[in-house]
Amino acid sequence: MGSMADSLFEFFHSQMILYFEETFGEEQIQYNMEKIGYRVGFSLVEKATKEEARFKENVEIVKYICKDLWQMLFRKQADNLKTNHTGTFVIQDNRFRFLNRVSQSKQYLDRGQQYAAFTCGVVRGALTNFGMPCTVTSEVNVSPTCKFQISIQGIS
Amino acid sequence: MGSMADSLFEFFHSQMILYFEETFGEEQIQYNMEKIGYRVGFSLVEKATKEEARFKENVEIVKYICKDLWQMLFRKQADNLKTNHTGTFVIQDNRFRFLNRVSQSKQYLDRGQQYAAFTCGVVRGALTNFGMPCTVTSEVNVSPTCKFQISIQGIS
């Protein structure tokens, strides 16, 4: 039943993309998916950490994202985390689940950003709730690898 | 981690309601949530049953909804199924998960239909994919009990 629960989340996610495309046009998908994701991420952290001590270091928080948040979303951990130690972190997922369904089609490269936008929003919402306002962008290279670049605000 | 995956689905669901309310106004929530649900239900059945034999009787299909579809959505089965044997079925869930968060607040009665609309759509989409076009309405009585009434089209 686990895989069906995963499918439910995936179908919900992909139907939202389709809905936004039909309702507002393709150029609005990314904005809206990111917006919904932000709120989901913010709420998830609120619930997940309400009885835990807060983290002190930014790197601890980003590790929580790679490990625990990824586990909640995708039932696996992110594959790699890099930082330049000046407020930029890059999370890499070598088999990003939301790209599974689009990776074989020709429209893949155009679609990658749209299928990563919700997750960008979840990460931004989670980090904001941890007191780390930031921007999160995605980079889709070789299917189905996806990188999420986090730039912490106020750190240059 | 199971309960957090449940929370993810719940937060995604409730943030969609909030999104539709803010974007289109309260009166559009039910319509839009039902629409998304319909597509999710249609897709879920497509995947879940593609290697299974199709059912022959309507009642078998509705039992599949109560048992397997409910399990996918809520990790439990529905609590009761009634039929008048003339094309109407009533599925009852005594602890409908999407009502958990709204049941304590005063706005509960107004909100019930909105929080049931996605699931109405999932049921309608699933049944339509099984070749049973229908309408599905919800009835929220005593919190957090919810009834889903299915009226099969073309059967009076």
C-alpha cells in the first residue's frame, strides 16, 4: 500500500500542475506550485519540530531538510549537500521523484522547473519557519537528477 | 515517519483549500477541490487496477472504493456501506481525516462540505474510470463523521 500512497501524492502534485496550466496558463505554474509548497513546508516543520529543540547552526537546519524533510516528502534522503560557507547550499537528489514521469518525454527540459517548483517552495517554507529566510531555485541537469540551490538572505 | 507522510497529504489538501479561497473566493472552493479530486481518483484507479481483472458488479466496485481506495487515501477502510439497490450507495466514515482539523472550530459546519469535496471528486473519478459515471455528494453530520452519497447515472 506504500507505493499507492506515494502515487496519491504524485498524482495530487501532477494534477495541480495541470490545473494551474489550464486555469492560468503555463507561465503561472511555477509561481503557484512554489506558493503552495511554501505553505506546506512551513506547516510541516511547525508540526514536525514543535517538541524538538531548535537548531543553532544553519548547516544543522539544512541537514535536517536533506534528511528528515526529504524522508517525509520522498521516503528517502537527499543524495548530496554542498555549501560554499557563505550562505549558499546545494541539495542534490539523483532520482528526484517528481521527474520520474516526465523524464522520458521530449517536453522534459521545459517541464523540469515546473515539477521542481513545489519542492523549492517546501524547502523555502521549512527554512523560513526555522528563521532562515531564503530563495530556493532548481536546476535540472541530467534526468532525473535535480539540484536545489538555497541562498540565505542577508548573507553575501 | 508514517504520520508525517499523512500530515504532508493533509497539509497539501488544506493548503489547496486556502489557495482556492484566496484566489477565487470561498464559493469556488468546493468546485475546484472536487475537480482536482476527480482527476486524482481517475489516475489512481488507472494505476491500481491496470493488472487486475475488472469488476463485473457495481457493488463490487463500490466495495473496492470502501476498502482499497480508502486505504490508499486514509490508511483505513470506510466504516459502513449502504445501498438501496437502485443505484444509490452511501459510504460512511466515522472519523473522516480531513475533518479532524476543523472539527473543533465554530466554522466547522460551513467548512465540512469544502473539506469533503476533494474526496467526493476522488470517488467520482475512480467510479467513472470503472465505467460507472455518477454524482457524489457529502453529508457532514456529527463531527468527524462524514457520509458520501453516490448516485449512479442512468439508474433510477
